[in-house]
Amino acid sequence: MKLKTFYKIYYRHRFNKASIFLKVYLIFVFVIKYIINFFYLPKKINLDDYSLKNSHLFDKNLNFLCEHFNSDKGENFVNQYAQPSKQDKKIITAHGYAKIYDKYLSESKNNISNVIELGSFYGNASAALFFYLKNSKIYSADINPDMYLYSSKRLINFYTDTSSRASIEKNILEKNIKYDLIIEDASHMLKDQILSFFILFKSLKQGGLFFIEEIDFPEKREDMRTGQELPDLKTILKKTLKKENFKSKYITENEKNYFLENIASIEFYNGNINQIAIIRKK
């Protein structure tokens, strides 16, 4: 993890609210904390090498793999969002989405060739998918790609800012890759969810699946919609199911029409904490 990333994740919000004197103090503390945390950062793992000694993982279900690699898509995990030096081994409830993924993917998982996850963080979900989808290339897009802990010939990790239309188009859309599976697990902000879904829906293969995690964040959390214009993506999808019209300043008319013409199904599920939406393309 780079110094800049450590600052953005753990100190920028505090620095922005601080007085001048407190900012001077925080700069000093921030540098010291980074040096301390540097020694607690997890080591990177080459999954091609790791799989040679752990080939049994290719036969495991997704929930087992998520918990093995500490992804919050499993039933339980160790909190990975605290500073590395402050992380403990206490197991807490995770989102529990893995069983929902398994429901949709178990029969076709060996035929899935391209997957992209928006919001990879440490890449723990990528590691789980590496073993679950053993014939897939897994693309991981994140605003802090230097945090990614895994490498493989089947893993491609790169920068994308999902709050920016230009960034999504340049870093993902212009690759001209068609995906069997797209996972939106980035910032969960109202605008970002809408941009990611409507821009990338055209990159989904026929019959492909688009998973949107924490689809209810903008509805339940004010900080996920502050300064952004309703409706949120969950409302848009609900209106689509009811065949009601919707408008959003964040999408073009062409993107809206393409979505409406190519949507096959929309389903919502409750995880252990939040909701997930699964959209299938015709």
C-alpha cells in the first residue's frame, strides 16, 4: 500500500475536517502510523504458485473460498477495513452473498471466461473467484490498485474511478472485452452505482449476469447520496420491473434504451446485512 493510498483511506477525511493546528499534528501522526503499519501489511501471493500446493481449493464452494481468503462475500470474515496494525482475529458477520452467487453460477462456472469486479480492495474476492471459476480471466478495477495482494496469469488488476464516466469508459469500456459476469462492489455511492451499471451493461455478454452489491446503501445511508440526485439504482430497477418510466441525470438516453431493450430479469436478495441485485441480460 502506497503512502498516498494510506492517507486517502485512513486520514483524508480527518484532515479535511481539522483545524490548521490539528492538521500539523495529523501530518506528524500520519507519517508515524504509516511506518508502523508498513510492517503489518500482508504479503503478496502468486496464486499460480499457491494453487500448486492447494489444488483441493478448486473443488470447494464459493462460500468456503470467500472465508478462506477473508472476503466479505462469505458468511463470516475478519474485518479487513481497519488499519493493518489494528486488525485483530475476531470473526464477524459478513455479507453472505456467496451462496447467492453460487445459486446463479454453479452450473455454468466452468464455461465463464471473463469476469470483472469493480472495487477489489485487497483482492480477496478475486482470489476466491480464481479457484471457483478455474477457466476465467478475472479483471479487478479499483481506485487504489496498489492495495491488491494477488498475482496470476489469470488476474488483471488496474485503476478505475467509478465516480467518473471518463474513467470507466477509458479504463474498462475501451478494452472492448465482453464479460460473462460483472460485479459492482466499489464505493456504493448513488451516482457511482448508476454510472457503473448503465455504462458497462453493454459490455455484458448475451445471457450474462450483473451483480450489484449493497444496492440498498444509497437508500439507507445519507452519506451515500449526499449531493447526488435521486432516483437511486434500486428505485430505477424497481420501476423497470413495474414497467414505469424513470429519469436520471447520470445516464444518456441511448444507455437507458439499450438497458430497457436488453434486460431479461431483475432479482433482489437480502444478504446478512445488505441487499444485492442480480440483473440478467437477454
